[in-house]
Amino acid sequence: MRLARSFWLKAFATTLAAGTFVWLLEVTILDSRHLVRPLGWPMLSLGTPPSPSPGVRVTFTATAYCKGTVTSAGVAAKAGVVASDPTLLPLGSVIQLDAREDRYDGIYTVLDTGPAVQGREVDIYMWSCHEALAFGRRPVGLTVLRRGWDPAATAPKFMERLFPRSQ
């Protein structure tokens, strides 16, 4: 009941509450991009997923695009070209897609990038914009056959996986 009678106590409580609200307004809220780990726990990072290794099958999200004449690699946009996040699949990477429909299954080359293509996502070039819109967004199985332009970053062949060479 003391707070109700004293002007200075009311002023102090109001100032304290206002200061707390201003401080909370300036605080950075931690989300999945800024995970805090308790002592002894392994570090988790949900920012950029790890790059897939050649020969490993992973799930990506596929979309389609139809605009543009020249890709980021400097070649003409045509069938068999995909855009990807260059931190996961650099330009020159060769991938094999397994989609729900057989007509989109096949081998594609990463020759383009885009600001909207981030993370585990590929954007397939299609000549027809109607076909690209009908394609929509769907999950696909993706196998990296080669990462970038380096021929040494190629997936091992079937027989090499069965019978690895000892050195």
C-alpha cells in the first residue's frame, strides 16, 4: 500500500518499467540462426546445410524458371540447366534428379545462380513458362555426380565403390 501513497515510488516504478521496455526493445532475440548451446553440448548450426558429397543422394526442393537468356556461367539458358545455391552446389556441378514425374528425371548441370535459390533448392530451367508454373515446388531426390568444374570431385563409379583400391 505504500506504492499507492508515494509519488516518488510511483515515479521510480514507472521509470523502471519504461527502462525495461526500452531495453527489451533493443535485445536481439535468438532464433534458429543464432543457437545457444549449453555447456558440453555439440554446436548446432541451422544456417547453411552442409554441401552434399559426390555420390550421396539427398532431398532437395525443386522449382522451375523460364526467364533469362544467359546464365551466371555465361552460357545460353537451355534444357538441362539448373540454378542452385553456389555455397552448396558450385557452378559446373553435375547432378542427377529423381522427380515424381519421369519427364523431369535426368542429369542436369548447375550453370546458374539466383537470389531466390538458397539452401537445398534447385531451380530447373524450362523453355515454356506455362510448364514452369505447372511444375510448382516439389521435393526431389538429388545425387551429386560432380562438384564444380573439378574432375577429381566426381562420384565414385559403382565398381570403385564395391572394390576400393588400396594404396
